[in-house]
Amino acid sequence: MSIATKTAMLLLAAMLVLVSCDQSVNRTHIDYPEEASNDFKVYSSYCSSCHAPPLPDAHVAKEWPNVIARMQQHRVERRMDPIIAQDMQILRRYLERFAKSDSTL
């Protein structure tokens, strides 16, 4: 491999590293309903442990209990503390209150 090729590859690698360090890339804020509420804070604290919390309107209300149960199982499998019963009620209340309407299916 020629010196020019090696130099070009090194410069390309350096540019990729610099671009990947850019803090403004893909950093968009998602607006959640009632972000200042205690319900949202409980929801966010649990649901951001492994991933970005989904918007409540990602599912209709009747789907959320199964989603919550599945996430609880994932927490247990990852040896994380399970969601306590009181917080489980708060999560469900928050998600069902802002869930997608059944009529939009």
C-alpha cells in the first residue's frame, strides 16, 4: 500500500472519529406529555434505564399492560430491580392516559 493511500485512509478515519464526537448529531428532544408531573418522572426513571422511553401514543391503552409486563420481565432478566407495585400503577396510569386512541387503528 502506498504512502498516499495510507495517508488518505488515516485522514478518513480521523474525520469519522471527529464526526462521531459531534454532540449535535441526532440529539433531538422528544416532547412527552406532562414532563413536569410526578407520573412522567416515575415513567422516565424506569423506562430510560435501557432505552429511550416510548411516547405513550405508541400503543393504545389496552396494549400497555402487556408492554409493561414484558419490560418488567426484561428488568428481571437483566438482574435489575423490578418495578414496585405502586410505581407500576403510576406507569400504567400515565401511559394509558396519553395512549393512542382506539379509533386511530
